[in-house]
Amino acid sequence: MAEILEDLLHDSVNRFLLRERYEPKDLFEEVKLYINLVGGTLSGDDTVIDKPHSDPKLTELIGYYYSGRHHRTVKGIQLITLYYTDLSGKSVPVNYRI
């Protein structure tokens, strides 16, 4: 899958995502072709994307979340990602929540 992404431009990804209405299940449908779903491991990761200068009243996804990086509550966007690692060690994101 990494070979597929080598020539992908950031702007083209942004334009593509703005054009479509994706849901978390769409990500899984895309990646399941590249992984062996037998005997692997699911793991989760939560990330807070700092947005200290954004106004939560004006921006829908901005809120206050605990940040392990800062060891306190910060203003930002919380992204939770579920990863699947197959027995060969290949790890891919299979679901997310914002």
C-alpha cells in the first residue's frame, strides 16, 4: 500500500476528500483488501490536534480534551484511530472518529 501513496500529493488528497462524503466504514472497505483479517491485533490511538487560537463557538469540531502530550486539558480537535496489525506486522488504520 505504501507504494500506492508515494506519488500522492497533499492538495489532491484534500480536493478528493472535499468532493466526497466519507464515513469510517468507507476506510475499512478500502484497506481490507490489503490486509489478512485472520489472527491480527486491533489497537486504538487518540490524538488531540492543538487549536489554541480557534474559537469553539465558531468551529464545530473544536473542544477541550485531555492531552497526554501536555498533561492537561487543551483546546483542539480529538481524533481517535483504530489500527489493525496483521500477523506479518502490516498495520493500517481501519476506523476513526473525530
